[in-house]
Amino acid sequence: MTKTTEPNAKQSTADTKAVDKNTAVKDKPITKTRSGLGFFKALRRMFSVAILIGTISAGWLFWKDWQIQIQVIDNNSSVISSLSSAVSIAKNQSQLAISQQRQQQQTSQQLVEQIKNLQMRVNAQGLRLVELGATTRSDWLLAEAEYLARLAKQRLQTERSVKSALGLLESVDAILIQLDDPNILDVRSVVAADITRLRLTSDIDREGIYLELQALAKSVESLALTEFTQLNISIKESTETLEVEEQSVMPSFLADLASLVRVRQRQIPIEPMLHQQEEQIVRRNLYMMFEQAQVALLREEQSIYRATLLRAQNYLQRFFQSNPSNQVLYKRLEVLLGTDIVQQLPKIYKSLEAIQGLLIVREQRLFGGDEPKQVEPEQ
């Protein structure tokens, strides 16, 4: 039994070795595959770790840079705020400096103007001293002629009377005769032309018309109003005479009747008899009409003047008797109605301009001027 089992044992051992060989041959590629997969896994893990580390590093760097930028922005904002405050301070200082400069400029301009005014005063005083030192009799006469010419122009405009202006210009001409100047002939010709204009202008006697209207107004109280009592008395007397002389001759009767009865023609209706108070009102109204005519005369209102006098004539015919005194008053009103009360005034400013031009020429000769200045006419 023992001998048979040994060969079987040897055979089984040999089989086992063959199986192990075959198994070893089969396990070799499997081991190699498993090692390659591990390498790739390790490599992937390393790559993942590297990416994670890179990501963390990049985030940390980005966060660090962001903190730095925030710090820079904070620093810049503080710098900007400090710069803005400095700019506002500088702006305020510049505005203050500008205002001070403007005030200084205004002060300097005022000082310059004051200096100019003082210089002008000094020059005027110097010229005045030179003129006083070099003034002659002809200069005084020429200045007097200028004053009279200006006065004539003013009198003509204010008084509206030709007589006063004419007398003043004639005095100017008399003064110019005494001057010894080669240019005086031109001036005298201008003055003579103005004198001729004044002489050719009809002068309205405004004072005379005013006084006549005043005299007519005063005569209103003495005018006789229209009355009918005398006519009634004369008719009664004529009837009584007829009763007494019934047996007289017809011609004598007619003669007596003609001597007692008077017939007067009136172009307007006869007004009824007035009471005493109404008579005062009529006289007062007529008196006020003459006063209105006087006011219109002074204002040179021709239409109002004529209308007032026409009303006075109508009043005179309606309420007053047609006796000789009233007829005289009526005729004077006719004459006053035909009077023109608007004064036509000529222009006499050329005389004053000519004298002023002569004064400028003489002044430029005195101070060495070349050409005379043109004098603008006074309005």
C-alpha cells in the first residue's frame, strides 16, 4: 500500500507544479495592466492636486491684488478729497483776490478820474489866468454881444414879443461896430439878417388887446338892459292925449303920435323882462366872457378867443338895449374878432452862432490853434 501511494504523490506534485506554471504565465499581463492603471490614477490625482493648488494660489493672488486695489482706491479717494478741499480753498482765495483786484481797479479808476478832473481844473484855471492877462476891450465887448444875442433869443421864446428881441439885436449890432476885427463883417451881416426878420414880423399888441378887453368888461355894469316900461308909458300918454284932443285936426294928431312913438328894428327875438337877480347874472356872465377872452389871448388860442367874443356879441344883442353905447361896444367886439392873436416868431439863432464862432476864432488865435471848431446850433 505504501509503494503505490508514493508514485501517485509524485504525480500529483508534478501536476501541481504544472498548474502553478500555467497560473504564473497567466498572471503576468494582469499585474502589468493593474500597475499602468495605478500610474494613471496617481497622475490624475497629482494633476487634480496641482489644479487645486493653482486655483487656490490664483484666488489668493486675486484676493491679494483686490485688497491692494481697494487700498489704492481708498488712498486715491483720500488724496482726491484733500485735493478737492485744496482746490476749493484755492478757488476761494482766487475769488477773493479777484474781488480785491476789482476793488483796486475801481479805486485806481476813481483816482485817475479825480486826477483828470484836477488836471482839467488846473488847465481851466491856467487858461482863465491867461485869458485874464490877455483880455482886451474888444474881448469884453464881444462877450457882451454874445450875452445880448442869447438874451434876445430867450426873450423871443419866453415873452413872444418882437420888440424886446429887436432892441437887443440892435444893441448887439451897435457893439459890433466898435470892434476892430477882419471877421466882424460876416458876423454883422448875420445879425442884420436876423434884425430884418424881426422887423418884417408883425408884432401883436397883446397888452393893448388885454387892456381893452378889461375896459370892456368893466363897462358891463353901465350897459342898459332891455326894458319895456318906457314904451308902455309913452303909449299911455299917447292914448290920454288922444282922449283930450279928440276934436283936433288929423295932421296934428299924427305929428304928435309920431313924436311919441319910436319904432326900433331888432334882428333877434326880444327876451322877456328880467328880475333884478337875473340882471346881475346876465352882467356877470358877460363879464366872465371877457375874462375868458383875456385868458385865450395870453395862451394864443385863436379859436377859443373868437368863440368867446362871438358869445359876448350874442349876449349883447339878446339882453341889452340897442343904444349908442351898446353899439360902440358891439363894433369894438367886431374889431377884436378880426384881430389875429397868434404871434409868428422868426428864428434868430444864427446871430448867436456867428458871435460864438468869432469868439472861438479869437481864442484859437490867442492859444495858437490852427482851425476853428464848428459850433453846433442851439435848439
